[in-house]
Amino acid sequence: MYASLRLLPVLTVAFVVAACQAIGPETIQRDRLDYTSAIGDSWKEQVLLNIVKLRYSDVPMFLDVSSVISSYTLQSQVEISARLFPKSAPSAFQNFGVTGLYTDRPTISYAPLTGEKFINNLLRPIPPQAIFAMIQAGTQADYILRVTVRAINDIYNYSGSRSRARHADPAFQRVIGAFRRIQQAGAMGMRIEKRRGVDVTLIFFRENAEEDVAKDIQLLSETLGIAPDKKEILLTFGSLHHSDGEIALLTRSMMEMLSELAVVVKVPEQHLAEGRARSIPESVARENPYPLVHIHSGSEPPTDANVSVRYRDYWFWIDDCDIESKRVFTFLRIFSSITKTGVVPQAPIITIPAN
């Protein structure tokens, strides 16, 4: 028995040391991934909910997670007393005990998008330079131009939103298709230089390109009104170009992109009949070269959804097997960061002190 008591301090210390090892470095892998997944999933749900709200002409609301602080504390106390002499009085019994306290105090800060933040993040058009930078990074030119651009040199894209509903100009699809093929051939580039203290973006096409690529470059020149002898083309914001050496992009804002996506939300027929949401004009719906996203609805929760939300007693979701719809949310996240101008976008900070 006394041998067992002599081992008790060793076992107790080993227990406390083992518990302490779970606090600190080993928590980083678990917490970093858990918080990242939770923040990412909640962002997707918030965006989907606001798209659905816009379909119902409801007020969208955005809340950013500005910081996450998770603090861990582990306190332990060991008390041991033993009888030093085996022949001591029978009443001299031993006392021992182990106490511990584990505390996890996560603090999450939220910042609503209001005022200047709301204008910068949702209402400011995406810079044309950012769009072509993404094209240079490998994003499909026709895809990103269809999502983010309202017009290129006065050639207009399709719009399904009620305020701007219109068919696409016949030349728009030809233009973005030519950009895509030139991109695939690696025959397009861009660079930024300072002119009079201002950064300007210049686009150029490869000289002596293959015959098929040269035809696409010629198509762009003729359709967009660019002089064929221009070796560098100025990229600007706007619907109209002011010279034969300029490409003007009238880009969309985040709010406009969300409104375009809201058009394709499948609203329950009952809600349409009750006037809770408006029907999309058939002529405009048929012309839609999208849909970039498929948002389903139903009275029962989905079984295999990438993201889902509940609104007005119905479920709205994106199927997990719908790659194209999931890709839209990826780009929305990127565009959301791009529209934050003036300072480098601040991602949520995760701080996990261990005491």
C-alpha cells in the first residue's frame, strides 16, 4: 500500500503534464481549421440569405467577423499527505487530492457594414484593373467578364434585374469569347505604369500571333473600335471609350452582382401568387445566357447542400454537386475583398493565447 502511495505523486504529476501538453501548440491545428471553416460557412450563408432577400425586395444586411479571440486557461492543484512511519497511530490516515480548472473563453467581434464601409464594399464598382489582373492569373476571361461587366466600349451585357433588364447586345458574346481564346493562346498581357503620377493599366496583344488568334485580335479591334496599329491599349472605367486606343469597362458593384444572381432564385409558386416576390419577365428570362448559379427552394431541408438558409418558412440552397454555382461564391468572396479600397482588407484575426 505504501509503495502505491509513493507512486501517487509521480502519477499525478504525469497526469498534469499530459493535460498541459493539450494546451498550446496542439490547439492551433484544431482551432485554426475549426474557426476558418465556421467563418467561411457563415459567410456563404450570409451571402445566400441576402441574395434570397433581394429576390423578395427585402433589405440585405451584412455583418463582418472582425476578430476571434479564444483564450484557454488550465489550472491544477495537487495535495498529498502520507504517513511517514508505518507504526504510527491508526488515526494517522493519508489525505490526497487532485483539482483542476479548464476554461475556454472565445470572444468574437462583429462589425456591421454601414456608412462608408457599406459604400466601399457593396456599391463601389469593381476596378477594371482588378478584373484583368484576375484574367492574367488564369480566371476564364469570358466567365469573369460576364459576371462583373455591364458594358465594354458601349457593347452591353445581359441584365435580368428589374431596374436594368435588357437583352445582351449581339456583339457582347463574340467579344468575351474572343478574349477567352486569346487568353488561352497566351497572346494577351497587361502592365501598370505611372503617367503624371497616376497608375495606368495597359493591355497588349502578342504580335505575329497564330492565324486563328490574329483573327480574334482583329475581331476585337473592329468590334471595340480599336485602331489596328495600337500596340498598347489603355484600360479605363466607363461605358464609352474616348479614343481608338482605349478599352472602357463599365463594371458592376457587389450589390449589382448580387441583384443579378437574385434573379435566378427559384421562388415557391405560392409566394409568387401571393405577391411576395415578382416574376421575371419571360422575354428577359429566355435571353439569359447564364444562369451562373442555381438556387433551389423547398419546404424540407436539403440533404446534400453546399450552403443552405431558411427564409420565410422555406429552405433555399445550392447543391453540393453544382460546381459552377459553388464557383460563383468563390469569386464573390474575392470581389468582396477587391472592393475594399484605401487600406489592405483586414481578414478576421484569430488569437489563441494559452496560459
